[in-house]
Amino acid sequence: MPFSKHSKTGQEQRARGREVREITQLGLDFAPTGGYSYVPRKETHKMNNELLEALENKVSILLEKYSAMKDENARLNEENQQLLTEREGLKSRVDAILGKLDAI
């Protein structure tokens, strides 16, 4: 892997009045990308719309699943409460039967 070194060409360019910017990261030199221009393509807009529609569909599905799970959770909590009440009733009946057996 090459190491960052100041080359003579860089020093010569500075001497001629041009400023050379060097960015050193992990032993690699990166040149600034100021010379590139961004020209949006027609396909980009279409792709963005398609991506947004796909994201919208996924969010819609997620919200439907969330709503269904919320309803199911409420139903299960209600069922759990009924089972706890039934359990307490059975527990008191068993205690009453055991009390009668102890009396015999």
C-alpha cells in the first residue's frame, strides 16, 4: 500500500502558483473532486419515484401489520384476564373442597 509522500511535482506546482490540496487518510492520497459536475439524468427522477412508491408500499404494509398486532394484543390481554379470573374461581373451589376433606 503506498504511503503519502510529497512529490517533487507537487512542489513544482506550488512554485508555479497553483495550490495543490492533499488529503491523507489511511496512507492513501485523495484528490479533491471539485472538477466534476453533476448532471441529473432523466432516469434518476423515475428511479426516485419508483423507490418512493416502494417505500410507501412497505410503510403501508407495516402499518397494517402493526394495527393487526395491536388488535390481537388487546384480544389476548382480554382473554388472559378472563383466564386469570377463571383460575381464581377454580382455586377458591379447590380450597373449599380441601377444607371439607380436612373436616372429615
